[in-house]
Amino acid sequence: KEKFNGATAVRLHPKRLKSRRLEPMRRDLRVQTETDLVYLDNSPDFCTVNYAIGSMGTKGRKCNATSLGPDGCDILCCGRGYETTMLQRRERCKCQFHWCCEV
């Protein structure tokens, strides 16, 4: 996760396109090593519907209110907020009591 969060936006060096040399978009960042994570394009916004990229968005999806991971409401709801619903239902359990022993 640290590597992902520290990834550097890069572009092809405009004067050396044939060499495919990458340079950081921000000049104040250091040159990358072979093990650094870099990217050319920003990730698309998966929070909203975008049929062109196959994203159905996250609106209406179930999330885990106690999770800090990708299934957690804060991340899955993309900061839009969320509402919790508590549903209580009574059903006959179709249970039967069978006496099994004596004390």
C-alpha cells in the first residue's frame, strides 16, 4: 500500500520519445529507480457510473461500516456519506424440541 500511495506520475520525455525515457511530472521529485511504482495516466473515477470504462459506480452498494478496508463504507461510498438501515424480522423457526436425556 505504501508503494501505491507513493507512486509517481511520469511522462515520456518530450525531446526523447524514441528512447522512451520517463521523467516525473513534478520537477521537485527524484528520478525513479527500477523498483519504484510509476504511472502515465490517472486512475478513472470508479465512484460514479461510466459505461465507457465499464464502471457501474458504487451508489447503492452494500458496505461494511466497521471495516477500514476497500469494503468499508468510507472508501466504498467515496466520501459521499452513507446511511445505515437496521431490519428486524420475526419468522417461525420451524424448530422442534426433542427430549434426549434425563438428569
